[in-house]
Amino acid sequence: MADTGAKSRMQVLVVGSGGREHAITLKLVQSPKVDAVWCYPGNAGMAQAARIPKLDSSDANTLAEFAEGQGIDLTIVGPEGYLAEGIVDVFRSRGLCIVGPSQSAARIESSKVFAKGLMEKYGIPTAAYRVFSEYQEAKGYIEEMGAPIVIKADGLAAGKGVVVAEDVETALEAVRVTLSGQRVGEAGRRIVVEEFMEGQEVSILALYDGKTCVPLVPSQDHKAVGDGDQGPNTGGMGAYSPVPVVDEALQREICQSILLPTLEALHKEGVTYTGVLYAGLMLTKAGPKVVEFNCRFGDPETQALMPRLRTDLAEVLLAVGEGRLASLPPLEWDPRACVSVIAASQGYPGPHDTGFPIVGLDAVEKMDDVFVYHGATALRGDEIVTAGGRVLSISALGDDIQGARDRAYEAIAKLDFENMYYRKDIAWRALDQGKVD
Ligand code: AMP
Ligand code: GLY
């Protein structure tokens, strides 16, 4: 303990209410260094594993007051909204330890125009693009470039800000509804029009304390709602780790050509980034290129990473918050694979009914190497009921990806709620390389 400087009895606050935050919470609860984990706003799973404080509001000042009064040693923020609104600045101004970027640094996610400008200025590989706020100008550019082409709202849009247009007409319609505010409100008053990139996507998350960058193992999300990656994009329908196409050489390349130059670019712009930097990458024929940056842990990537992490998460995140990452030994990972499948409410990402009791949780929780992470769940009396789109993440470890996937699907088959829906093909790319390349 003394050698790493980590406190022996910590109280930790986890901000958020999804599967990602539940996975982080369960890892923290296991830590011998942690006395108590508090979650806000939390969900039914987090209420079982940790404590939910009674607060009047979920704004940053209220949370900071709670953290101060309760003597919280470390706060971890899941959702981007809090970061974009400056929760880290509020906590730091009170001398509280928190993992995450400042509001200014969070622009890497909260403004695509900022992120693209940074990448362009510093030569970080990404799709060619232009920024528009006038329809006619965007139209001229799209007609010149042709389709497929990608239209992105500048601001945060909860996963709804991007249209990958197969033809010019669809692209122009996306521009019209986005710029007019109809699609994602004010977040779409400026847009990025971007070259379409072809390839496999991969998520590389890294911890950064302002000096030392520690990448996590690669993972892959499944954004589309339907099997075979059909249908509208969601927050993510499942994930797995490791990703066989991302070998150690490619991980090094990503670190050297994308992660480190981005952190350095931010530094040169006078922005010190800290927390989790999530690079969403396209593995193109010309090498890895940035699709987007996020300023936080991914959901559902985190649900596929936490079961593999052997190092004490509390110790690592405290070191991020205190700028001591360099003093820690390398992260240790379970060599087994993890596959995480989301059980969602039918209809998500569109309108869907909620409030249905979830059955089978006890049976699944008894299974070895299976982890049930709650997302949109709530307690109704003694019952756990559905409360939104992405209800549960079922993660399983296995000797290889096939084994992990079989186990995850064996577990999910024991669960039921009215209108339960899940993809049947999570990790298909890893199991079907021939078709992909
Ligand atoms: P983003 O929110 O920027 O990650 O975009 C959401 C999804 O749209 C990504 O995960 C990709 O599947 C797709 N996408 C975004 N940008 C591009 C691009 N330039 N080329 C191809 N697909 C893209
Ligand atoms: N998995 C996508 C995200 O966390 O934004």
C-alpha cells in the first residue's frame, strides 16, 4: 500500500446509472481498499451492490456537496453529459479528487468541430471533412463529394447525431433536418460533413493522468440495433474483448499515431486532459483512423473489459485522479475473452414500453464467470423492473471468444421480461474473420 500511495480505506462515488457504471461499481466493491461505494443516480443493481444517497438534484454542485460532506476520496463519472457540463471543474475547485476531463478538455467529445479541428491541425489520422452551418454550402460540398458520406451534428446527441448516408438525397435531408434543429436540437446547428470510411471499428480506451497514458485492452462495440449490423444505431448492443484483429503491433501503432499525439495536441492547445480517453477507430486499408473521441468509459465496452481486469480498479483510478499512474505496475488482464450482450426493450432506440418485471436474475447470478450488469432497471417494491432501453448487460468469460459468447447466450436464455430483445450475433466479426476482410 505505502509503495503506491493509495489510501487504505476509501469511499468512492460513481456518477451515472447504466451498465457501465454498475460494472465499475462491482469492481470497486471488490477492492480491499474500498470501504464504501456510493452511486448516483444509480439503478436497481447498483442499489443492491452499493449505497444510493438521497439528494435533491443530480447537478454537479449537489454531488460535490455530498462528496465533501460524506468524505468521498474519489469520484468516477460515467456519462459524458456531466463532463461536458463541467462536473470535474466543480469538484476540483473544492479540492475533491475526481477522474475525468475538465469541461474544456471534454470538448474532444462534446464538439465534433473541436475534435476534427484538433486532429487536422496536428495530423492525427481521421476522415477528411468540412464544417457547415448553412444548408446551401453543405449541399454544394456533398454534391461535389458524392455518397456515401457522413453527416454529424457538432454537439452531444445521445448517439443520434450521425447519419451515414448511402446517397446524396439522404445526405441532404440529414443536413436539412439537422441544421434546422429538428433532429437533435441545438447540437445540430453546426455540422461536420465527413468522408465515409470503410473497415472494422474498434474501441481503444486509455487512462491518462496528465503525464502517463495507459491503454486498456481493445474492445469492439455493436452499434446497430439488429443482427448483421442492420437498423438504426443505438448506444451499443453488445461488446467483446480482446479483438483479434488488433494485435500488439497495431495497439502500439494506435498509441503512437493516435492516442499520444492527441493528448500532446491538447496539451499544446493549453488543455490538460485527464481521465479516460476513448478513441473510436476505423481500421481502414490506409491504417487506423479516428471515427470519434469520447471523454469517458464506453458503454457497453466497459462491461466487456471489467470482467477481464485483474488489477485493483480503485487503486488505478485513484492514481489517475492523483497523477500517479507512472508509479503503478502494468495493468493485469485475464487472458480469457469476454463477451457482453445487452438485453434491451423491444423498440429501442425508438419508443418502447417499460415497467416489466425481470425474471431469472437469481439463476444467472449463480453462474460462474457470468456477470449481470444493470442498466435501465428500477425497484418497484421488492421487484426489479425494466426502466428504459438498455436494461441489462450479460457478460461472460470464456477460454476464447466462442466460449465466452456461448456462455453469455446460455445466461441470457435464463432471463425474461416482456418485450425483451437482444442481438444474437455479438462478436460475429471475431468469429467470422473470413467474411470481413
Ligand atoms: P460517431 O458518433 O461519430 O461514433 O458515429 C456513430 C457511428 O457512425 C460510428 O460508430 C460509425 O459506425 C459510423 N460512422 C461515423 N463516422 C463515420 C465515417 N466517417 N465513415 C463510416 N462510418 C462512420
Ligand atoms: N459504445 C459507445 C459509447 O460508449 O459511446
